Amino acid sequence: MVRLFENLRKINEDLHHSWYFRLWVVFWIVLAVVSVVAFIEFAARSGEAGRDKNWELYIDSPSELQFPEFTIRPVDTTMLIQSYGCWHKGAPLKSRACGAGGLTSTCVAFDTSGVVHQASQASNFDDSTISCNFTTSPTTPTINQMLVWDVDAAMFTNFPSQFFAARNFPGAMVNLVATSIEPYGLSSYFTWKPSIEYLSNSATPGIYNLVIRIDAPFIEHYRERDVYNGWQALGDFGGFVFWCVILHIITMALLGFAFSNTSTFLGRGVNSSREERGQLL
């Protein structure tokens, strides 16, 4: 407490007798005001940026990717699947009925357990694809009915169903890109990003050839992040204050060429008495 009153006494004397100390105080007040304004600006910028998120992308390369389990069904409920089959490197996939009443004629699901695309076989077309053939009834030569290729909804979310028309061999191809999506503040989820292309222009009604292909043995990770958050604003403000201190030191050093530092509070005064302080000024 004694030291506090002693410092207050020194400040009071310096304010009355030391121009150097007066300029020192005024400059600190100016920098303090500027710092408060800067803090308000950084906070406003943080709040505005917090409402606008950015997406970042990075690629992960696992040693292998398992094909998604999928289903095939007609768009027109009057059309029935008569025969079907899917193969990976010549081995048939297991299938089961997924239609109402346990009928494969309205929906067929394929099991892809253990069916993988190896990263070491990235250039091997057979390793990266599953080939399927379907025939349907009835067929109308003037109407090219469509089938729907879809992934197992219980395993993957937000997946857009892929519709494809009858095509002769090599048929249509569904290209898949493995994708992980992490919205801001939520858990990530895995899905597939599909695109469909036709490999043949000729078509025979009721005959469908389909190729499911993993486009590349990697996973695209999308993460939604803050562009500018409160911690960044605090860091920017800290940096701004640091440069204010440096600016104050440099400015007072320059002022020292014009004004003698006679401040007792700053530890440079020779004597704190008014008479000697007056002589120095």
C-alpha cells in the first residue's frame, strides 16, 4: 500500500513538471483508445465470419475400399425383374430379395461383404468394378423403362439414387467416389458421390447392363470450418497490442532527443523535489 501511494505521488509530480511523462501518458491513452476500437472491429469480424463457414478438402488413401451394398429395382411397379446377376473379378455376388413380400422381381439387394478394390490395383479395371446384367418383363419397344441403382440406406446417408435406362453391352456405368462429410459442430458421416455415364448408345428393351466402378482408391474428406473465430480474433488483438507497445517504445525513444526524461515514476528523474525538477525543465 505504501508503494502504491508513493507511485501515485510520483505520477502527480510528473504530470505537473515533466513534459516527457505527459507525452508518455498521452500516447498511451491514444494507443489504448485505438486498441479498444481494434478489439471491437476484430470481434465484429469474428461474429460475421462465424455465420459464414468454409469447406476444406483433404484426401486419404486407404489400402482398400469395400464396395457399397446396393439394390436394384424398377421405376415402374408394373415392370418385373426376370433374371439378374452381378460379378466382381468373375465371382458372383450374393443376393437377396428386398421387395414387398420377399420378391426379387420388384427389388434385388446385393451383398458386397469382402468385395474390395485394392489401392495396389488402381489401374486394374476388373478389380475396381462390379458388372451386372438384368432382364425385365414386360418390355415395350417404344418405351425405354428405367431401373434404380441405390446403396443400402441403413449404411449410407444422403445418397442420391441413380436411374439408368436399358443399354446393350457394355451398358451404363455408375462411378463412385468415397466421401466423408463433417458439417460444422456435427459428427462426420460416410457416403458415396456418384455419377452415371452410358457406355453404349444402342439399347434392347428389357436388357440392362450395368458397371459399378470405384473411381479411385481414396476418400475425399470434406470438413466445414470457421473462417475466422473468436480465438483468432483474440490472437489478432494480442498481436495488435504487441505492435502498439513496440510503437510506443520507438516513439518515446525519438521524443527523447527533444525532451529530457525527468520522470521519477519512470525511474529517470534525478530528484523528485519541485525545485530541482523545475531547474531541469
